[in-house]
Amino acid sequence: MDLKRISSGIIVGIAVIILLLIPNNFITSILLAIVAIVSMYEYLKAISKVCKPVKWIGYITCILVAVINIIPKQYLLQVFTYLIPTTILILFLHIIVTEMKISFKDIAYTFLGICYIPIFIMFLSLINGMNNGKILLGYVFITAWGTDIFAYSIGCRFGKHKFSKVSPKKSIEGCIAGTVGSTLIVILYTLILNKYFEFNYSYIIISISSIILSLIGQIGDFSASAIKRYVDIRL
């Protein structure tokens, strides 16, 4: 087993626990924005091997993660409605201003990163601002963490059937184990919430939601692997 990956998983798990224990939602949003910025940095560094991304707009959209909960709820839909077309217009304007030194390929990769990182993380920030937002974020993080741990542990020992060339080390057995294992942990989490904190979450709904979240998480993992393969990062 890769001890570096296991230790990284433990560190991430501790960081998530600390994040969920912070009572101030604005501070949580700032930390999520920092996560977005770091992730964007890694993404831009990777795609810089095949294009010239417009880095500044990528980082600005990451900063928006920190302030998304300040926006009144009645205006959130308008913000998201205008955010994407405005970003596209700015990117195309960049082509014009630079007299095509920045190409369509460059802005396409940049826009993909904006959709892939800060916009997705904005939804985590929005969940955090909801009633019992920390509890709901706990479900998201526990599912993601559990899926990764179980998929890796079981896949390394019992994985015999490769899932995809996109990520050659991942196996069908590992993917199934990740979904099953994370769902069991989520059920345990729900049991604790219902029994000791007087919640009344449905185990059936939570289980179905956990399976869906696990599958989405694995698609995201394969997506990251696809990006790394395309820019020839072999990790």
C-alpha cells in the first residue's frame, strides 16, 4: 500500500473535522475559498503544459467562494445565472485584447477549470449556509473520504478487474467497495445523529443519497485522472 496516500487521507480527514467544527460560516467559506485557490493552482499548473490559461480570472472566481453566502438568498439564482455568461464574455474579450495571443483553446481550458473547481465548491459553501449545514457537509465529506479509503484499500488487495484506462490502477472491485464502505459509514453517522442528537433522518433516503454521492465522487476522481493523463502527469 502507498503509505503516503494513506497518511494524506488521514490528514485530509482531520482537516475536514476541524472545518466542520468551526461555528462561523463565513470562516468556513473562507477556508473553502482557500481550498479552491490551491486546487486551481494545481489545475492551472497542470494544463500549462498544453495551453496558456487565463490565470487571473480563475483565481478571482475562487475568491467568490468566500463571499457567496454574503449574497442575499433571493439574488443567488441571478448571480449564478449571470456568472457563467459573464465569465465566457471576459475570456473571449481576453482573446481580442491580446490580439489572439490567447487562443480559444486557452480560454476553453480555463473555463473548464472554473466550472470544475470554484463553481462546484460554491455549492459546498451554500450547503454550509443552510440549516444544519455542517451536518449536511459532513455527509458529503464522509462519503468522499469513505469512498476513497475503501476503494483504495480493497482495490489494492482484491482488485483483479481493471475499470478504465483513464485510471489503470482502479479496479471494479475497488469501486464497488468504495460505494458500499462509504454507505456503511454514512449509515453509522446517521445512527449517531438520530440517537444522540435527536435528528430523524431516513436511513433509506440517506443510503440512496450516499450511493449517488459516492458514484459522483468516483466520476470526479476519474475526471481528475483524465486531466492528469492528458497533460502527461503520471502519479
